[in-house]
Amino acid sequence: MRFLKTLGLMTLTSLLFSCGSGGSSSNISSGFLSAAPVDNANCSIYKITSEGAKGDKLTSKISKKGVVAFSNIGYSGKALIECSAGDYTDEATNDEKQSPMLRAALNFTEGEKFAITPLTEIAVQIDTDLNKVIDTHNNTVANAFGLSGKSITLILPTDIDKIDVDDDDAGDYAMILAMLSKFESQGASESNSLSKVIDLLKIDLTDKTLDRMTVEKLIMALNALESKFKNVNADRIKANMIGNPLLTNLLTKNLISGSAATFTFDNIGGDAGNCGVEPNLPSGLTIALIKGSCKISGTPVALQDTITYTVKATNLKGDSTATVSIRVDLDTPKNLVATIGDGTIALAWSAVSGATGYKIYYAQNEISASNLGSALLMQASNASGIVNNLTNSTKYYFVVTAVKEDVESSLSAAISATPVLSKPSITSLSAKHLILHDSITAFVFNNTGGAISSCSATSLPNGLSIMLTNGSCQISGTPTTLQNATTYTIQAANA
């Protein structure tokens, strides 16, 4: 891979690492601060006590042109190396800047190489117990930044002043530091300083993982370097930072045909880049990648018994599977209402999407799924029906189900109604002008009420009579006496 020195932002990711023993002496350990050399940094090495605290100082050196060397320390063991107060020139702005404190807690061996970088500083800041930093948190930081299994205190990041950077651990380390520099320049913290970036990432790693949003921003920073910092391991680094997806199973979903549904799998791992499902989802449902996880949505149109589906989320790192069981039923009829009649109850309800018919259950006792077999049954092809041959003044209970082929929905909410014998209600007729001795066409009184059982009148013109015919009151006959216009009252009764 290649990295152009003109990327001035790299000057902000000042790092200290040893360049090897140098010369013939095995007791010299040296470090180098790049990419813009940090001069006049005060670098000291301390013992670490058994309690994990900073102990006795072993020696101090001042960096010169970005290089610091410790010689003849006479100590190997757990140590803290600390560099502060150095200054460098920002290649992007030519401004003189002070380097933040950079530290590393490590198992120090005199004469062997070491590295001090923003990553080692983050590890030190995670815990006040420096022994835990060595035993745990150096690895925590390495894992979070895609260097799983690598030592951030022993790998020497490639000198980014070089033109050629290999696709090896040193090159990967340099690429990650370049990413931090870009992350800083993109406004990761309010003050856009390296120390603030380190503090932000330290806080984020208190639970040993980077926040999903932070990872997204770091990946954006790494992607922004693609044209200048081409490392074939970049995708692997991204994958390691993102981590495997980790979906959690969902409870069984009882869906309704014709009703929209949406449910999303919780992903407590790395963002997914793709989602798939087996077997095929019910007709009308689809799976999609939404905010790093998998979502099933749509409007099911085909009925089915419970089927278990396996959803797979994948990304550059790996994959994760989770299951959900889905059943699709007919909706339950709703808004059931009754209209009372004489020995009848007319029922109506809201139509159910996909239903080809309905069943009306009725009985003189309350109806439930457990006693449905004892109820009377009537079929209906539409969302209404009239139940006949009922006993007036008797209370009945009604429920309705929707059906399609051999599938039947659950019971609607039950209602009750009592058929009653209502009074007849006949309408008056307009004035009739009759001819003496001419037979008349029967006068029929329209009835909009209950069934009529008898008809009567206090009087009628001679030759005319009233009778119940075909369920209505009718006047017929031949008038035999002349008379002036007279009003007559007709009475229809059913009790």
C-alpha cells in the first residue's frame, strides 16, 4: 500500500515506538515520534507496583527529532512509559502544536522494541490499575480497532514518512493511526484535538466495545483514506472493528391476512451488511436491511399454519442467524350489530379481507370456543345475515367467524338480542270517491310494523267490509247508499 506524505492530518496522530536496538548494544531501547517528528518530549519509564500504580522512575530522556532512546536501564518487567510536552509542526496548517501525553503500560524487556501510540494511551486511560491495562485493556483496544491477537505495545507502526507501506501488522497499525487522524479532522470532538479524541474513545471502550455510531464514523474516516492509503487488509480491519452481527430470536408472530405487519430483529453485535431468510416468507412479506439489522414487513395475503423461518445477517466479519415463527390467520369479524325483529334478528359486521364466507353461531346461552359445538349454526356469504324462527321475548347470543376454504377465524365478540312482536303500523289512504252500485277495487293499507292478526273498523259505508288478506288490511265490496265524504278509522292488531 502507499500513503502520501502530504496528508497533513497524519501529523496529529503522533506516536512513539522503538526502531529496534540499534548499533551493537543490546541494552538500548529507542523510540520514534512520527509522522511530524515530536521534539523536546519528556519521556520517562517507571516501574509498576504490584497494586498497579506508577512506581519508581527508572530514567528520563528528551526526544530529539522525534527519537528517544533509553540505555542501560538495568530493568525488565512491568513498566509505564510516559511522554509529554513535546511539540510538532502540523503539516496541514504549518501551525506549531503541542503533543498530548502518550503512555504505554507493558511488559518491558530491556533491549527489545516497544511502541507508544494513541491506542496505548487509550488503554492506559481505561483503568487506573496499570496491571489490568497490561493483562486486559491493551487487548481490549486491539480488538476494538481490528488488531485482534496483536500487541499494540510491541508492533512498530510503519513510519508514515515512508512512501511504501507493506500489508503487514506494522502497516495495519499505521493505517489505524491514520484513521484516527482522519477521525479527528472530521470533527469527532468539539475541540478537534487528539487528546479529546482519545478521551472520547476511552469513554466508549469502558464496556470493552466501541459504540455502533463511533464505529460507523471510524469506518467513514478509513474509507476517506482509500485513495491515499491503499492497504489490502483494509476490509479485514473494517470487519474486525465492526464485529459479527448477533441477532436475537423473535417470539411467534400471529399475523392477520390483509393487515400490515412489521417486526425487526435486535442486533447486539456489529452492523449487518445483508439479510436473507429461509424458507421464503409468506406471500406479501419481505425482508430488508434496516439500520444494521434485519426487518420483516409487508401485508400477508396467504393463510398458513405456523412455520419457522431462519434469518441470516452477514457482514465482512461473519454472520449470525435467528429464528421467528409466523402464522397467518383470517381476521376476526368486528363491529357485530343486531337489529331486532318479530321472531328474527338481523346481523351485520365489518367484512374480513380474504374471507369467502362467514358462520353465524347463536344460542340461548353465552357462547365461547369451548361450547361452540352446542350452538346453532347459520352460513352467510356476505357480511350480514338474518336469523329466523326465533322465539319472541327470548334472549339469544350471537358470534360470527370468517372462513376461507377449510380455515376459520377466531370468534368475534359476542352480542345478545331479544326478538319481539312489534305493533302493526298501517298508513292512511287518500280520499276515495266511489260510485253507487259499482264494485270497487280493494283498498290495501300498507303495514310497516309487526305482522297483523286482525283488522277492524267502527263503521263503513253500506256494502263495504274490511278483512285481513295476505297479511294486510283491505276494504272491498259495492257501495249501496249515497253519502257525503266521511272519515273512517281502521284498526290493525296482532295481540
